[in-house]
Amino acid sequence: MLYFIAILLITGGSIFLALRKKRAFFLTIPFLSLFIYFIFQIAMVPVPFFETVKFIFSLK
């Protein structure tokens, strides 16, 4: 739940900054934070990183 609130705050802050500063760059921040969270969660699995990534993408 804490991660969800953090993502919402990051997204809200990014939208606010994008509208305030009129820069589209700030809209990429939520996507980057989700990507970093995804990589962090994969790294926490006690199997080698690339084997975990191969397993995730081989699921059908």
C-alpha cells in the first residue's frame, strides 16, 4: 500500500510540475519510477537476475 501511495504522489507531483513548468519531460518521471520499481522487485528474487527475466518473459 505504501508503494501505491508513493507512485500516486510521484505521478501527481509530475503532472503538477509538467503543467506548471510547461515541460513534457516531467511526464516521464512516473514511468521511470515504475521501471525502477520493477527492476528492484526482480532483483529481490533469490535467483540470478537474467534467469528471472527470462522466466518472466517466457510465461504465456
